[in-house]
Amino acid sequence: MKKFSFTELIISIVFAELVGAVSALLAGDFRGLYTEFIQPPLAPPAWVFPVVWVILYALMGITSYMIYRSDSYRSKSALFVYFVQLAVNFSWSIIFFRFELLTLAAVVAVVLTILVGIMICMFLSIRKKAGYFNVPYLLWMIFASYLAIGTMLLN
């Protein structure tokens, strides 16, 4: 294990949070549009999403740092998957809210869920805590996929 760096940890967290923030900015008025759609059962109020995502992005940043600092030869491939899922994650809000491409957004949500599962498996093989800390992300993505598919079908 490489030496701990507080600066690198903060950069990892801030980077992940910025991905979410820029995606939200490019998505436009997500709260207004969210309320216009017919929602599937169990859909939470709009304010829940930013709260959950701030927490999930922080966990992503922390765990990517844990993998980055590990000595495993698998770290680079795990971080590659991390960045791919982060890019797909970035695109989802824009596809759904900016362009209102509900079918594509549902497909992207399912693909993202699969990528998160792969990332977790890779993280687990390197550092168990890094994998386990992303389980809430996977659970949220399963729920988000349900919401995206439900919204697509109802609208």
C-alpha cells in the first residue's frame, strides 16, 4: 500500500463531485422536468436525488483513491472501469433531462448498473472496503434503472 495523501484523497472526491455537478448543470432544470413526467410507484421527491448523489459521488471518490493507492497490478484496469462508468454516469442526466430521450436514458441506466457491478467486483478483488463502499451505489442504480424504465413506459 502506498503512503496516504490527504491532498490526493480530496482531489479524488472533488473530481467525482465535479462530474456530478457539471452533469447536473448541463442537464438543465431537472427538478421541473422531473415533476412533469408521470412517475412509477416509489418515485421519490426531486430533492432526494441531489442528496443521494452527493453521498454516492463522495464514496466513489474515496474508493477510487483507495484503488489508486493500492499496489495491485489490477488497479489500472479497475480505475479504467471506474472512469468509464463515471463517463456513462455523466451522460445519463443530460440524455434524460436535456434531450428527454427516455428510451436511451433507460438503456444507459441499465448499462451503468452493469458497469457499477463490474467495478465493484474489480474493486473487491483489490481492496474489499472499496468494493463494499460502492454497494449503495449499485443499489441506487438498480432503483434508478427501475425509475428510468418506469418513466419511459409511462410517458
